[in-house]
Amino acid sequence: MAFQISLAMYVTLVCLALITLYGILKNIINSTYCYAIGPLFNKVNFKSKGKWALVTGCTDGIGKEYARQLAAKGCNIVLVSRNLQKLQATAAEIHIDFSVETKIIQADFTQEDIYEKISIEIEGLEIGTLVNNVGISYDYPEYFLQIPDWNDKVRAMFSANMVSVTRMMAMIMPDMVKRKKGVIINIASATASIPSPLLAVYGATKAYIQKLTEAIRIEYAGNGIIVQCVNPGYVTTNMSGIRRDSLLSPTPKKFVRSALALVGSANDTNGYYPHFILFDLITSLESLFKPFAEWATYRSMRNVRSRYLKKYKRQ
Ligand SMILES: NC(=O)c1ccc[n+]([C@@H]2O[C@H](COP(=O)([O-])OP(=O)(O)OC[C@H]3O[C@@H](n4cnc5c(N)ncnc54)[C@H](OP(=O)(O)O)[C@@H]3O)[C@@H](O)[C@H]2O)c1
């Protein structure tokens, strides 16, 4: 009997070790391909996909960097954002730095009557790359029922995060399908794949982007269109409120340089290797000890909420 138990235990341990080893090896192979080998062989010539790239939410942060780095690759840039002065300044900066053409379109993505105007403004432009970057989040982590200005805030998140991606793809893709080429980059968030307590609506809108992007990529795989979903962790922007960059919170420049290199080799990616390692650890932990992972993220978000409320004396 003792022998049978120890044999059973031995077999179980060996199986567990093999499964763990398989998981580690699979991740090493996948990440090495995605982040190191793939980009060497799948370099995308963005300009050859169409003369223009269109970026939403492009006067700051990640969106501005996509606009700049696509301009550096020779694309003319259509900038769509809400603040006219910032649009004009960004367009001038890009034109001077990269000698490409720019076009600005002022649009507030929390509104849903903007798409006809955008469609008229881009008529006749060959848009080879679409970056659906615009997105808004909570001002601070908050319980679902206590989100300040609930109706307006939740509606704004639905419009800016979900409707924008859906409508912009529906607007731009027909021409890409006709020309049998194009690149679509949809910016979701790493929060979409891990528990997002106190950011419930934001996390859910980003999960929508992931699902939508995956399905459209499969549907249009035969049409020469690259469809990529990027799921960043923290990046030093106004949205994150993080000012100093670090290994886990890169500058937008560092982040976008890494993410753009992965177009063509990674369909659904964190875009930046340290983020991949971090979120891979979190999802592995979640699959092993889900209640612990949920407790840890909830606790950490509650701390962020408390600090914010204390700072702004709302408690
Ligand atoms: N930063 C992060 O840590 C992080 C992490 C995960 C995912 N993301 C995602 O990355 C994307 C970009 O975030 P970010 O951190 O770069 O944001 P950001 O620094 O706040 O910049 C947002 C850009 O979008 C524009 N914008 C905001 N609301 C808009 C609206 N209603 N209509 C039109 N334009 C609008 C802003 O223009 P104004 O200057 O006029 O506001 C700005 O140019 C978002 O989808 C976000 O969810 C960010």
C-alpha cells in the first residue's frame, strides 16, 4: 500500500513537473519568436500598405508616438483628436521632424455623431494603417456603483473605447479589402486579461476590443490585412499618471518602438517584453490560485483608490 501511494505521488509529481516544464518551454519559445525572431523576418513596410496612416487620440502619449514613429517610416499622417490647438501643434511637429504630409480632424470620440464628418474628411486618402488608440479610463479606481457622474462617464467609456474602434474599422476596412492590404492596430489593455476590480467598465471595454480584434483578424485573414491587438501595461502618460519611466513603465517612445516592431509577428500582444513577463506571471498565478490573484489585484487597486481619495481629500 505504502509503495502504491508513493508510486502514485511520484507519478503525480512527475506529471506536474512535466506540465510546468511544458508551460515554461512553450512561453520561452513563443516569446522568443514574438519578440526576437519574428520581427527580424516579418518587417512590415507600412508605407507600402498605403500612403497614409490614421491615428486616433494622437496629441499625447501612446497615440502621438504611433503617429511620430509611423511618420518616421515615411507615412503621411491623419491625426484625429479632440483639441484643435494640440492637433495643430502635433501636425506641425511631425511635418517639421519627418517631412511628411499631415491632416488634422477634430473629433471628440465620446460623441457618436462624428463618423460622417471623419469619413468625408478622409475621402480619397489611401489609408494603409489605422491605429485605434483613443481610449478613456476612470479618473481613479472606483466601485462600479460609485463612479462619479455615472451615466456620462460610463457612456463616454463605451463610446471612446468600443464604438470608436468598431466604427473606425467599418469606415476604413472596405478600401483595405479592395486593395488587399492594410494594417489595423487596436490598443486595448493588459487589464482586459486579468481581473480588473475597481476598473470594471474600463477593463470590460478593453476586453471587447480584444474579442473584436481577434474575430476580425480571423474573418479577414485572406484579405492581406494585418489586424493586431496591443495590450499595454503601464506606460508613462497622462492616463497612467506615471511620470518617471522604469523597466515596467516605459516611456511611450520606448513602448511604441517595441510594439510597432511586432506588427506582422504577434497578433495579440502586450507589445513590450517586460509587460509580457509581468502579465504572463499574473495569468499563470491566476490559473493556479485564482482567489489569491483576485484578492491581490483587488487589494492593490483599493490601495490606489485610498491614496487618490486621501490626496484629493474626498474621504
Ligand atoms: N498609459 C497606460 O498606462 C495605458 C495602459 C494600457 C492601455 N492604455 C491605452 O492606450 C491608449 C492611449 O492611452 P494614453 O495613456 O496614451 O492616453 P493619454 O496620454 O491620456 O492620451 C490620450 C490621447 O487621446 C486623446 N483623447 C482623449 N479623449 C479623447 C476624446 N474623447 N476624443 C478624442 N481624443 C481624445 C487625448 O487628447 P487630449 O489631449 O485632447 O485629451 C490624447 O491625445 C488608450 O486606449 C488607453 O486605454 C494606456
